[in-house]
Amino acid sequence: MPQPVRTVIVGAAGRMGRQLIQATREHPALQLSAAVVRSGHAATGMDAGELAGVGTQDVVLRDNLEAALGEGRVDVLIDFTLPEALAGNLESCARYGVPMVVGTTGLDDDQKAALTEAGSRLPIVFAANYSAGITLSLKLLEMAARALGDDFDVEIIEAHHRHKIDAPSGTALRMGEVLAGALGRNLADCAVYGREGRTGARGRQTIGFETIRGGDVVGEHTVMFLGEGERMEITHRASSRMTFARGATRAAAWLVDQPPGLYDMEDVLGLR
């Protein structure tokens, strides 16, 4: 019988961290071996399973990632923390040779470059969204953009809960990148983030973003292709964070058998 994939979750006390504890418990190939919170967190010392509401796991929440990795009982790490924590987590995983599944959003260019560099030494899956449905949506968006071309205007609308701290969402930005690539554009040059006042006529090369924040919306993304006399929309709605947690644990189970490289959910799902 195969040995379970020993998994450490970083940011374990957060909303996604608790979902990841549950998803790891449910995944037949994974075993929670460590759960890490930021230094001084009030949950330090609690049982990870009890915190997540899934019963005792005999895994105590710790506030020192280096100590957890140094014990040598980790096969893969799942990181859904904050951008400012990423560099240290990458360095620690590179030091101990631990593959990473990264779901942190809101990364700047330097942080993305650090991910790419670390991917030359480690297997890393990085995705703005770990939903299988979103991954398929990205393929559909690419197909639609190539087929419709410059005859259709493109707008991206996204909605999330009031606690989300980055905007637009990482998923919306990834959608923009896919659309811009399919249309032969540079997103940095053609993106428009919201409109106000006398903006003038819409530029034909524009890709527009609109952001909604409120309530407990888990995640909704709609891309509108607007032409003369017709409109097409591709929409994805997530109703539970477990959608993302299960995708991340699927990625973790897949990643441990891969060589160093920077992968995404298309690789995990075999869509390349």
C-alpha cells in the first residue's frame, strides 16, 4: 500500500487554511503532518483538526515553519498565506527540498519572479484559483477570444466577500492575461480598472475590469464578449471554499511525483 503524502499547511488558522485541513483529511492519498501559523498567533498549540472543526488530528498548530520542515516528515507544503510571507516560505522549502502548492494571490512582479526562480529548483504548482471549473473556463476564454478577435469588446466582472484584501482578484487578472495573450495584446497596456466620470468612448483594444466586494461571496467571475447585435458571457460561480481546497490537495498529491518546474492547474488536470 502506498505511503501517504505527508502534507504541511501554512496559514492553517485562516479561512482557507481550515478548509485545507479538512480537504487534506478527506483526500485518500494525503496525511496532515504539520500545520503552521504566523509567529505569536493565538491558535498556536491548538489541535489543527479541532480548530478546523473536523475532530482531533493529533497535529498541533506551530508558529515555526523551519522547525516543522527540519524534522524531515514533510513531502509537500500547501501555502495560502500573504504575499509578504511568500519569500520566506520559498526559501525554507528550497532549503529542505519540499515541493510547494502556492495559492497566495496579489503577488507583485518581484514575487512572481521569485516563484519562477524557485521553480528551477523545486516542483511548484502556482495557480490564482484551484477550481477545476475555473481552469476549464480559462481554456474556454482562450478559445473564445481567438475566435471572436477584435470584433468583440471584452469586460471582466468579479465579486468576492468583504474580507478579500486584493483587487481585482488573482483569478480575474489571470483571465485578463489569457485573454490578452489570445488577442495579441499586452495586459499592462490595455487593462482598464473601473471607470468614472467622462471617460470618452471605449478603446477597442481595452480589457475592462470591474470589482465587487461584499457579504460572504466566495467567488464569482464573468467575462463578457460584447459585439454588434450579440453578447456572449462565460461565468463561473463558487459556492464553497472547499472547491479551492480540494483542488489544492489534488495538486499536492500530483506534485510529489513531478520534477522541478513551475506548474499550474492545467498541468494537474492534464489539459496541456
